Amino acid sequence: MPGLSPEGLPQSLSTAIEGRILFICGSMNQTTQMHKIAIELRLLFPNLEQCFTPYYADGWIEWCRKRNLTNFTILGNRSRERVLKYCEKNNLAVDYQGKGGPYDLVLTCADLIVPKNIRRAPLVLVQEGMTDPEGWAYRLTRMLPVLPRWFAGTALMGLSRQYSRFCVASEAYRQWFIRKGAPPEKLIVTGIPNFDDVSKHVQNDFPLRNYFLVCTSDLRETFIPEDRKSFIQKAVRLAGG
């Protein structure tokens, strides 16, 4: 995490702290983010046991997952397989759905679903990136609290209040989440671990140059209308050849 460094810490502190941490992954971006944090924590506290799991749920949502009804989300089987393959490639210990708990600390990139088996552990939520627009689903969910948070997508990120700390990208984002109702005392500005070190990408062996980078969104996956074809055509026009 930005601001954390083993330098200056007493040797007894960096080696004596023991415990178990569960990292809940999701998309590949969320997975690499959790891995980056784990690497930094390993440098600080080498005695901590670290385990990883794909994003998961319980109850009727888990019932839906088993029937392939969540494959368009990070709960889906394709996302799960990508996470498991990444963990295998990087020699990361896997505890699927945190069944080997309890854990002393849990880190996750999304609090739209907080499984029951981690609710007694301190939970650290880490912002992955931008949040969904506050559209009709967001407004409806705020009006009808009986609706699940995931119904509004990441527009309701950080509003579970079930975390001990919420690490956000910037002071502006901190104020953004506070405006929505996140508890100010739990929000801390850390930056985004796997994006903030931009300079490391300047020297690279990617063979293509002078390309126009187009970043699509998850609008279609969160039931928000999107004209993807028109978006791509606009990008082509902006690239100007």
C-alpha cells in the first residue's frame, strides 16, 4: 500500500506479527490489486499467512452461481477460473470461499456482497477504480433499502458500512463516498496499488506504438443501456487514423 515501507519499523514488529489474511479477488484487475497489496504486506510482516479466493457469496446468490446465472459478473465461473489460474501461476495459496477460516483480517475490492463467514473479521475494502453512474438503479435502491446493494452496481460501493477501513484513490473520492453516506472516520486515502506506479510501464517491450487506447466499461454487465458500436465508432473518429 502507498505509504507503507518496512524501513524504519522495528525488526521485532515486522517479524513478530502473526495471523491469517484472506484476499478476496474478482476481476483480473481486482486480483492483481490484491496480489500487489499482499506482496507489500509480505515485506512488512513475513510471518502472516496469506490466502486468496475468487469473489464469492452465500445463500440464494450462491444458489444462482451454481446454476450459471451469475456468469456475467465477477461471481461467475469464468471469473473464478481466471483467478484460480492466476493464483496457480503465481504460487498463491487458495482457500476457496474462505472455508478454511476464521481469518484475522480480510481484504476485498467490493462490498456489494459481504459473505457471512467473514463478517466477524476486520474487513478492509480497497477501491478498485471508478464507480458506476448514479442511475435509476442507484436511486431506486436508495429509496428501497430492501433491495440488495449489488442491484445498483458499484454506484453503491462503500455503503455497506461493514468494513473497518475503506482505502480510496484520492481525497476527491473520499469526499465523493462521504457524500453518499460512507462513514468519514473509516475512509483513508491510499491511492490504487496496481495503477499508481505508472513510471514502471514507461520502459516496456510491447511491440506496437502510436496507438489510441480505448477503455470500455461494465455498463452492459450492470444492466445499464450502452451503444457500444457508436462508442467504438467515436473512438475511431477521435483517433484520426
